[in-house]
Amino acid sequence: MNKALLALALLASAPGIAAAQVVKDFVDLEGARANKIRGYGLVTGLNGTGDSPRGESSRLLRGMLQTLVAPDSAVQEINSRNAALVLVSGELAPFQKEGTRIDVAVSAVGDARSLHGGELQLTDLRGPLGRQDPAVYALASGRVVVEGDARRGGTVTSGEVPGGAIVEKALAHTVVTEKAGRKVFRLVLKKPDVSDAAQLTLQINAGALSGRGGRRDVATAVDGGLIEVRIPTAAEYREVAGVAPPADFEREPVRWLEIVLNLPVTFFHGETAAVVLNDSTKAVSWTGDVRLRAGSVILPPAAAGTRPSVFHAKEGQALSEFMEKAGPALTDQQLVDVVKALHAAGLIKADVRSK
């Protein structure tokens, strides 16, 4: 058994192992990401719950009617509240193609009381630059679905149009590049971590390209957030695996990407002690075996006429034991304060965070 496989065997047999997953559970493909698109449009048919007359929605509605009829048509003043100006937003998934549909979210930007029963009129969706970007990436329209109920205090000024936008322009994605004459792609860790990047690299190299000819490393951890994976040539694959590759990976990089992303991985994470304080709910939570150093802290009197509270921690005492003894006599705020005091005095052997 070679050293890499032995290392994997030792990892698999060690305590604290998480359930096996695959590479794609922990990484994203660099160059292939979702993109936000948005636009301003009109929702009509609101039965008196739309924007106030003579507002921006009324002006846009008149302009839309003139476009549909004739530019020089005289459109009468619209005094009803049957239309509302809305912001329409959606997300183009990686590799989304022209002609496919996406859901869009709709929210009122004026003083409309409800979008219930409304119909989104044809709206062009663009990138973050808006009209400065001449490209229209999708066209949205359709019936607005509002989940809230105004009678029960729900939100009825926002909703969605399921499948309401048709993609008009696909985004270009460059996921394969060349480095030193070889084709590569890069994997970005969803949660950057040096240890995770190293373990992922080890396990990709152990399973991606191996066979009768041994093993050939194809992955390199650039840093804690990026792994670079080389695409093997047909000759290299045949030399290592002893058989012809199932595809020409240089011509069909997606086939190699599929192999790499679906490799099983098992992480070994040492237990990390951490304490989290929630200042809004006054909750204190911790993970791992949090221990204390010997020392004492004093809290100021909780009320006028009372004495300060003194708390003593023993060397190696578990935080859970300390809290069980001190907790019943403390208010929620005092509970948070005593943990903060212990942390400020350096008596907690763990990472302490507030949120």
C-alpha cells in the first residue's frame, strides 16, 4: 500500500471522522458562478391597490400604452390605482442557456398597498450597471404570486413569478485555462481553510489518476481557498491507468471535471472549542470541551443595595460545570456578562465570539 493510500486509511479509521462526502460538496468551480440581474417594471390589474395616481408608475404606464398603440397617441390621464412600479430581480445560474426559464422576485417600490392579483408586464432584466449595460439578459412577465395575507399582517407588496423570465443572452464562462502548456481548472473552497485545502488535495491526488502505473498528482493547493487541478493528456492517462481514457479530457474537460468533483472525501477535523454569545437573545452556547483557567471575576451589583457577585474558576474546570453552578442565580444578561468577564480575564481556553 503506497503512502497516500495508507494516509487515507489512517484518516478513515481515526475518531472524529465526518461522514464521507464528495469533492463538490466543499468547492465551487472558479469562473462558473451565478449572476444577479434586475430591472424596473410595471404590475397591472391591481384593483385599486396600486400606486397613487400621477406618480412614476402612471407616467411609465402612459409611455407603455403609447409604445403599444402609437408614439403620438394622446393617452388620457390615468387616475386609478391599478398599476404599481416594481423592482424585478432574478439570478442566472452558471451555464444557463438562452431560451430557458428562471424565477423572478417582484417587490413594490412606490406606495402600492398590495400586488395580489397583479400581472407583471414585459420587463427587461440587465446586469448591475442597469441601462449602462446594453445587454438584456432576460425578459420577465407573468402573474405575480403573493404568499402573504394582509388580513394577518403578511407582506403583500412583494412576490414572485415562477418561471417568469426567459433567458435572452447566456453569460460567458471561462473555467479552463492554460498554465505551462497544460490545461487546468481551479476549485474555490466554499469555506477557505488551509487544513481542508490540504486534505482535499491529498484525496484528489489519491483517487483521480492512479492504476497499474502507480499514481500521478494532478491537484495542487495554491492556498487555503484555491486548488488547481491539471487535466491529463490521453497519453499520460494511458501510462498511469494502463487503459485508454474514457474520453479525451483535453477536448472534453467537463468529463474530467465530473470525475474530480465526484471523488469521495473524508475529512478529519480535530475538535475545536468555541463559545458563542448572542447579545440579542442572551443565549450562551459552546462546542467542544471548553475548559477554564484558575482565576476569579467580579460582576457589579445587579441592583442598588446589593453586593457585587464574585465567581471563582478552577484550573481545568469545564465551562459546563461552571455554568451549572453559577447559572441558576444569574439573570440572562448576567450570564452573558460573566462569560465576557471570564474571556476578558483570559480564563476561557477557547475562541469566544459575539453575534
